Amino acid sequence: MKLIACHINNFGKLSDLNINFNDGVNVINQPNGWGKSTLAAFLKAMLYGFDTKKEPGALRGKESSISHGRGVLMVESLILRPMEWSTDL
């Protein structure tokens, strides 16, 4: 599976963010506090869901605006045509 693009709206500190992924390795080179870990958490949540059993308080805290967010992830694979997942977060 290959990531094509994502749109993040109100996930942690990320809001109205569009990212297009290139072939090969993609590097997110941004300063501390930009939201790189939040981006990784968004991708994990979109692909696997939230693991609330492992970390029951993970969604609480000052960056928990994710409850009103929306995410879109576009992927493609060798056997399926490109597809888009979207969900309310």
C-alpha cells in the first residue's frame, strides 16, 4: 500500500492541512512543536483506529480537539485501484 495524500482538519494542532506524498521516502522537516508526532498519530489512527484500551487517557489533554476533526487518507495498492478513506475523528 502506498500513501498518496491526506487532508487533516482539527486533529490536535493540525488544521486544514493537505499533504501530498511522493514516491520513495518522504521527510517531514519542520521545527519543534509543528506537529510531526501529531501527523504520525493521525496516520496511525486512520490506518488502525484509536487504541483506547492501551492508553485510556490518550485523547484527553490540551490538544484533544480531535473529537471534532475530520481526516481523509488517499492510498493505492498493487491489487486495488486508488481509494480514499475519510472519517470523523
